[in-house]
Amino acid sequence: MRKYFNIAGPCQPDKHYMLPAQERCNNLLDLIEQSQYFVIHAARQSGKTTLLLDLVKQLNDSGDYYALYCSLETVQQITEMEKGIPAIIRTLATAVEFNQALQGYTFADKADEADFNNVLQKSLVYFCQKLDKPLVILFDEADCLSNGTLISFLRQLRSGYVNRGQIPFVHSVALVGMRNIRDYKGKIREDRETLGSASPFNIVTESLTLRNFNQEEVGRLYAQHTAQTGQLFPPDVVAKAYDYTQGQPWLVNAIAREIVEKMLAKDFSRPILPEYVDQAVQTLILRRDTHLDSLMERLKEERVQKVIEPIILGEPRQYGLLDDNHRYVLDLGLLREADQKLVPANQIYAEVMIRTLNYSSQQELNDLENPPYAPAYLTAGKLDMRKLLADFQAFWREHSEAWIERYQYKEAAPHLILLAFLQRILNGGGAVTREMASGNGRLDLCVHYERVAYPIELKLRYSPKTSQEGQAQLAKYMDKLGCVEGWLIIFDRRKSVSWSKKIFWKNYTVGNKVIHVVGC
């Protein structure tokens, strides 16, 4: 059977191109050998389940342990411990029943489910008592548990752990999910929605993560396809795929699958070109597969907004190592840390974030009777930015108040509305690239049309110095792009200032650069 790039569920060595997941998560076997309890957390569809299934097989094949994989996803909605703990026991019983290494054993066949405060611990004690080898349990989707079910589950595991000298109990446990254990949802106090520490499970030795692929690993994964079909992924294609994805495993596979199976229709005689990566990325962005949709659904959460919105604005925000919202968004995989700043995890997520937040505005712009489009702004083959941005000023003056109210991210609404306006004008004929990062104090973006770059910087007016600061920042951005003309757009949100003062256009020369300051 010919292997293929997998984007749905765990990878299987006989069916899919894949790399050993343990290469991206070190010291697992050492922790198990030392009979430790530990946490593995990583973003959605980064290979966690693949890792666990591979580890279970390896441990069982070694003959030194009985290893059990158990997903807790079906217990997600059960918050009451009197219902949740029995549900976990039934899930464990099913996992034992279908585990080949544990054939002949039954789990909790005589459990007293009414004793929900102790029944899980007792069931594990009695089960381990039957076994002739140590038991390792890998709990997948552990962060699905919440409130009473979560607290009782952790307490019963902890009680069994600390009493292992007197009673038989699970040799090693892994709790696996998107979030670190301190972010598991548990109403311990009315003022806190997360555990905030390892308690009541302060027996965790380590909290590990499953990193993304590096560029060399992307090349190795794609080389498996070359070895099977002869179709080469050249180094520049590998580099471009990595640049777009930062090695996120689902995206890496999705790009390759889109090129090989959809664009080239499995014609392995055709070469894979760098521009195919660009096309595949645009298709993924527009199609918004389940992986992207489920991730972007998180943007609606208030705690996510508190972190994402300042990044769109470029505002400096200080986050401590124990800041719940900061860690939570990193664990989700929406953001990453780069040069001591928070930035979108990769270019694809950044684009989909903006499109998600702008969806309704984009639709309304598309529905206009005479929607703006790029050819209407062309003069001698170049975009007439004076006319384009003057039209936006008029649009902003007429519609801003009503449109801002539609946005959940109201502080970032001016930036988002301009991006929607530009995207509608380009409408596939060009592109807008953005550089979003906390602490920049602005949003840098560049319109690309017919191989010409138009650098734009967006700022909110906070003081009379905003224009001067923005010009200096834009000049640096123009240096980076090699441009001599740029546009600084300043949004003035003060209700006490008239529109006649907010709307203006001024031109400045900074060194050899021409900077247009556009008031909105």
C-alpha cells in the first residue's frame, strides 16, 4: 500500500509518512523507568496521540510493562464527580478490554460506583494486584476533565501514588492534553477558573511538551515521499513550507497533501515548485479545514482576546511566567515567543486569525453595490495610494461608529476594518502581509500588487507625539523593505475631536524617504 500525508487522526507507520514522535519529546522512557507521574501538553494536532500509541506499543513489546492508552474525551461534559468518576472507570474498562497485552484481565468488574470518592483508586489497586508486571497508563485528552470530576480524579491518583509503598498501584502515569495541568479547568474557588498550580496533583515530576518539526525534520518527512515515488521536494520547497508553518505538523502534512494529491493529482512525474506552496497555503486559508476552524473558535474566548488583541495593536504587555492567559494561549498553539515578544505561531495562523475576526466585515464589503477593487486605483501600472486611502478615510468617517460595534475586539477594530477594506480591494490580485508582535507599538503591513510594495503602518493616537514616533518607526520598516515611500495611518478615537480635525493628509520627508501621514 502506498503511504500518504495524513491530516486526520493519529499517524500509522504502515499507512502514513511520519517521523518518530518521541524525537520531539525527550526523556519519556527515563521517566517511566523511574516510576514517575508526568504531564505532556502540546497544541492540537501536533502528534500527541500518535506519540502515545507508539509509546504503548513500544512498552508492551518490551515485555517489561503493561502499557494502557486511555482517552478521556468522552467524559468531557461530566463535571459532577458522582457521575464523572464512574464514567472514567468504564472508559478504563473498555481500554483494558481492547488492549492486546492485557487480554484475560478485567478492570473494575465489581467496583462500587456509589463510592465515587475512592472507587477509582480502589479499582486501580485491585487491578495492579492481579498483574505480574508494572502498569503504565497514558491518559489522553486529560484536560477535558473539569470541576468535581477533575479534582476527584487527581486526588485519587495522588492518594494511590503516595501510598505505593504499602499498596500496589500504577507504576507511571502521563496526563496528556493541550494544556499544562495548572490550566485544567476546576472551580476550586469562586474567583478562579484554573488550578493555578499542580495541587491537588503536586506529584508531577515534569511537564513536557511536544515541539514542532524543525526544518531538517520537514525535509526528512517529505523525503519519505521522494523515496516511495521518486517525486522530489526540493530544498527551496521545504524551506518555504517551513517558513509558512514553523513546523506545525498538521500544516506541514496538509501543504504536502494539497500539492501532491490535489494540485498535481498524484502525477509523480511532475516537479514540485516553490510557487505550489504559496498556492497550497492560500487554499488552506480559504478552505479553513477542521483543524483551523477549531483553533480559531478559541478567538471568541475572553482570556484569548486579552492576549491576542494587544498583538494586533502591537501594544507592549508584560506577562509573568505564571500568567494564566499567557500560558494558555501559548499552550493552544496560537502564539509563540520570538525575540522576547509574542507573535502568531506561524504565517498561516496569523492570516486565518485576521480573516476570522474580519469575516462579517469582508462579507458586507463584498455585498456593496459597487465594491472597491484594485484596477479602479491603478495609475500608470501602480496603485494610487492617495485615492485609495482617501476613499478609506471617507468610508471610515461614514461607517466607523456602526462597524466598530460589531466587533468583539473593539480596541483593534480600526486596524481590522482597514485590513478588510484592503483585502476587498485586492480580491486575489495582490496580497497584504502583516508583522504582528507585542511591544512594537504599531501594526506593520505591506500591500503587494504587481510586484510593487506599499508599506503601511497603523497606530492609535495616544498623544501628540504619536505622529513623530510613527514616522520614525515607519522609516525603519521601509529600510527593511527597501522602499522610499510609505504611509502612516493614525486612528484618533477621541470623541471630543471633530471629524474635520481627525481626517487629514500630510507629507513629510525623513532622510531620502517620503512619508504620508493619513489621519482617520
